[in-house]
Amino acid sequence: MKRTLILALALFIFPPPMKGQEPGPALDAVRKLAEAAWQTQDWPNASKHYAELVKLEPKNGLAWHHLGYALHAQGQLDEALAAHEQAAKIPGLTQNIGFYNAACVHALKGRKDDAFASLEKAIGVGFADEETAVGDTDLESLRSDPRWEKSLAAIRAAKGKGGGIRPPFVQSPPRHTSRMAYFGRAVHALFINYGPVAWKDEYQKQAESPAFVGKRWRLGSDFWTTLDTNVAVTIGATRFEPNAYYLTLEKNAEGQVLLTVLDAADVRKQKLDAFQSAQTKGGISVPLTAVKDAPAATELTISLASDPANPATGKITIAFGPHTFEAPLQVHF
């Protein structure tokens, strides 16, 4: 269930208001609270705020979908089923996944007939993700039933007919870039590109929560925060060869904040989006040093800087709210 729900959605995207309808302050406030809880995987608060959101926007299939996920993740299956079924009633992006996740609840409850009926409806409106169905532990109770292979065959047939292709999210979000370029006969350059996030005081509690220890955090909004370099560079004590890398943050059990550097090609093979940072494996973690008495940053700022006395050396700095971290940097020509 979880993999399907997450892959179906982008973290901060909601359908636009209906023509002639502008979101009011109350609606906007509820959306922001729901988004913040979703980002931090705070499922109790996510379910609370998405329940408020669907009251304000009862035809928002994506909000129903997120509500179902948050409830499902907490084991509140009966409540999750109601939300999944509401998502399935709304034509468009979430309909086939709504039916699919309803099938997951029925399977977990031991209601095989209802599970297969919901799965059939999901396939009928475009569900064609065989990989998800085969790997989903929620459906384990169905696999010994003769109807299971028939369902898989129907999923393959739907895929062959072009089913399972969901409308894309189209975005043009703001991105910030910090770049270091050394010009000569050849240009040696590296840059970091990221989506800015405004600091909120509520993030402090999240940063201090034990739930975030040992878990990779998304760094920035929307697409991956990317380090792209055509020259070898050492960050901290680790050398990285010319390549494209995705960056995340993590805090270990000792309270040390780490910058995790992931090979972008490996992440692409897994078809993971940035909001799935916690699911990534491998990579190299670089310890960051906290900077004391640094000015507060009103939004996430990631910067590269060189030492004027030795331009091949410098530092990478990450500032967000009252927190500033850095690591030494060295460029190898």
C-alpha cells in the first residue's frame, strides 16, 4: 500500500481551485498544516489536517488520497478505507489507486471477495502497476487464491493497452543555485541547485523529535537538491569524482547532522522522488559542523564559497532558520 500511495503523489501539489474560486485564508492555512505534517511523516497530524481539508474541499481527490494514506499508516484501516473509497469516487489522478488501496484494506481484513472486487475496479479504471501489486505485503493473503493470477494477467493486459499512465504533475517552482567556476583553458565548475523552503518555528520541534534520528530528511522542496560537478571535489574528508549527486540530511544517534551524498544515477534507477529520501540506500555521509552564533536564515540557503587565500579550497554552508552547518571543500584540478 505505502509504495503505491507515495509513488502516486507529489508532496506539495494540490489541484488548483475551481474556476472563479480562490482559496480563502482558512483553506490556505489548513493546506499548509497538512503539507507540513505530510513532509515530516507526522501521520496523526496529517490525518487530522487532511480530514479538515476534505471538509473544505470534498472533491479534492488528492487530499482524500493523502488522508487515506495517513490513516492507513497508523493502522486505522476502517477509517482509511472510507478515505480510499472517497478518492476512488473522484475521476482522475487518484481514482485507480483509491480502488487499489481499498483492495489492500479488504485483504488485510481477510475479506478476499471484497479485495478482488476492488482490485478489479482499480484495473478497470487504469491500474496497471504489476510491480507494486506483486511486492505489496498488504495483498499477501490473496496470493494463494486462484483469482490472484487472473488479476495479474488483467493488470498486464491493462498495461499493454496503455493503462496505468497517470496525468503528470507540471510544475515551474523556484530554484536557487550556488555555483563555483574556475575559468582558464578549460572551465572547471560545480554547482548546487535546490528548492527554497521558508523557515517556520514549528520545524524546530520536528528537528528535535526522536522520530527523525537515523532517518534521511528531504533537503529542499520539490525536485532533488543536486550537486553537479565536472571536477573532482572533496567534501569533508571524502573525495567525489565528477558526476551528478543528490543530497539529503540525516541526524545520527549522537546528534551529529550528516550530509548524505547519493549517486544520482542509482536513485534514478529506483524511480524515487525527493520526498522519498527516507527510502534511499547507500551513498556517503559527510559530517557537518554546526556554526555558532550564525544569523538566522528566513529560508533554506545552500552556498558554496572559496577561500581567497587558496581558491582551490572553501566550504559548503547550509543555513535554515537558527541552524547553520558547514563542511570544508577542496577542488582537485
